[in-house]
Amino acid sequence: MSNLDIAVNVLSDKETQLTVKVPVGTIQNKVEGRIRSLAKTAKIDGFRKGKVPVSHIRAQYGAGIQQEVINDVIRDTVFEAIGEQKIRAVGVPNIDDVKLENDFLVYQATVETFPEVELQGVNEIEVERQTASIADEDVDTMIENLQKQRQTFETKDGELADGDEATFDFEGSIDGEKFEGGTAENYRLVIGSGRMIPGFEDGMKGMKAGEEKTIKVTFPEDYQAENLAGKEADFKINVKEVKEAKLPELNDEFFALFGVTEGGLDKLKADVRKNMEREIKNASRNQVKQAAFDALLEKNEFDVPKAMLDQEIDRQRNLMLQRFAQQFGGNANFGADMLPNELFEDQALRAVRLGVLVSQIIESQKLEVDQDRVTAFIAEAAENYEDPAEVIEYYTNDKQQRASVEAVVLEDQVVDYLLSQGKVTDKEVKYQDLLAAAQQAAAM
């Protein structure tokens, strides 16, 4: 048991105040120890090193040393006091009202606390679980997409159509006046890609190399450049070259790109179907997890400590900065000041609330990580790699990586609990729709 005298005052469900008393003897002993230590090493004019009188050190430096000791004692004892009172503190304690009183160092520490939440409405949760099956047409479409990823373009004499690539100059104007960003030369565009504003690509269809044309388009009301949003513009277009897409043939050379050396198209289709089925399984898991968590949050609204919210905002901001660095290179001039807190507040609040609720379920239901599921999860993920055994060994033996997998599995176990308590309705959807729903869930 410590020698601290601690009084607890619960200010709210998010904040607790401690009044901590530390015997002055603890302070005095530390002060004297530091004064004597300094006397042995101090270099002061008129004294040889190590021969400075302790009384001289005490007179000249005693007050400063005492303040340093008090700061150190507060730093050490505040967390001791928090632990002794079994307070689930969040963030750094706020220290105030420090004073020496009746042989005690007395201070107050105000700490934000982890929310104590009583789960609501778990058995009232209603979740739609989306599933999909793979049709032969889905496999054919996927293989065609693989071909398109490796397509080439060859010059053609005919008119521009969907899928063709155009090289052209354009010059935009509004009410006869050019505007910034509205002009380009030798611009390359695949018609139907949706890269331009609505109506632009459709207006180019039917044009041929060497042809000029002016088309009218209207910028969307929510266009990022406010000075252009909702306005009608004229674009003068000069098509220089038209190319049509040429898909690679489905031959041994193409099959080899995907590791198929025997079995030809049938083997490629089997591999593609297997990958799509794995995608469906993961997509369905992510979609229903998102739906379950959304339903849980809807039933449980509560305030969270500012420290927890600030920490999550910082985490999300740092992740975005990392993505910027990966996308634009390490020399990209992106700073945290370009990403204000407001950008992340809604998502951060959702993440913090969800974290509290998930922790509550894990604690109340005494959930522990299912190691068999961890092993299966790693094995399934390893199938996407050229050397699955190497991946399995890495995730199994690397403590940090295995811990990350265990966290995902434990979260899945929480979802299983929610689904077992609530009402689940299965809905068959198209393969692409399920993937889109899962991608949207992953972005939350």
C-alpha cells in the first residue's frame, strides 16, 4: 500500500477529480539528496569541485531544486493514485491547486475517464446481411476486365465511340471569357471513362481525327471550383487522333500473366471464380459488420471524453498524411495544419463510441480471442500470395502482426454476438453491388 492520502470526487460520468496528499518527508528527502549530489559535482567560483558547502548549494539552488522535486513527485504519484483507485483514465491528468499544507504536499488531479456505458437495445438490433453468388457471366466479365487492364490502343479512321481513346486540344469559355484550367493541348481521354464533367464525353462521340467542334456543357452545382459550379460553358475541341482499344488474346501468354501454365482458359476461370468467392466472403463479412455496428450505435448514443476524441482525430489525420505521402511521394508538401479537426470529427466520434461499445461487449460477455479462427484467418489471407507458407509463418511468429489479426478476429466475435442477439435478414444481391457495399463500409 502506498503512503498517499487520496480523496476521490466524481465530477461526472466523464471526469473524476483526485485530491492527493504526499508526506512532506518524501519531498525533503529527495531535495536533500539532490542538493548533496549537486555539491559533489558543481563548479562554482571560489570553490574547488566537490568542495562546495552544502549550505551554499541549499541557499543558491534550494528553491529551484525543491520545485523540480515537487514536479517529479507529482508526475510519479498521480499515476500511482489513479492506479490505486482503479480509475480508467484517458489522456493526461490536469494538475492544479498545488500547495504545501500541514506536512503534506497537496494537489488536485482532474482526469477524463473511460465511459461506463450500459448497453442498450442489443436484442432489438435488426441487420440485413447481403450475400451473392457467382454466375458464369460474372466470371466472364471479370476476365474481360483483366483483358481491359492490359489493353492497347491502335489508330483508327472512324468516329469516336465508347472505349476509344482520343488525343485532342480543348479551350473552354464562359460568356466568351476563358477560365483557369479550361485549356489543354494533346489531352488523352478514353471516352466513357467519366473523367470529364457530364456531357463532355458524350459531346465528343462521333468526332473524327482532324475535326473541330464546339460543345456546350454545364458544370455540376457541387463542382469543386465554386466560380464554375452550375455555369454553362463552351468547349472548343480539336481532335488530333482517334484510337480504338485492342484486348489481348486469351492465349497461353495471357494466361501465364496470372500464373496459369496448364489448363488454359478453364483453369483461369476456375482461379478467377475462387478469388471472386473469397471476395464475396470478405465483402459479406465487412458489410454485415458495418450494418451490425451501425445498428448498435443507433441504439447507444453517449458523450465521450475530449481526450479520446482528440487522440482519434490525430490518428485519422496521421493516416491520411501517410496516404498522401504514399500517393504523392515523401517530398509532397502536406502538413497537419492543412487537415483541420473538423474534417475528422464525425468519423472520430463514431470510432470512439464504437470502441467503447465493443470493449463493453468483450468485457461483459468475457470474450477471448478464438485462436483457431486466427489460424484460419491467416491461412485464408495467405492464399492471395505467391508463397502462402512464408506469409503464414510471418503472421504467426511476428507478435505485432499476429496481434493485429487477433484484434480483427475478436471484433468478428463481437459481431457474431450481436447477430446472435438481434434479427438478421439475408438478402441476395449482385456480386458488384456487394463489393460496392463492402467498400463503402471499409471507408467508414
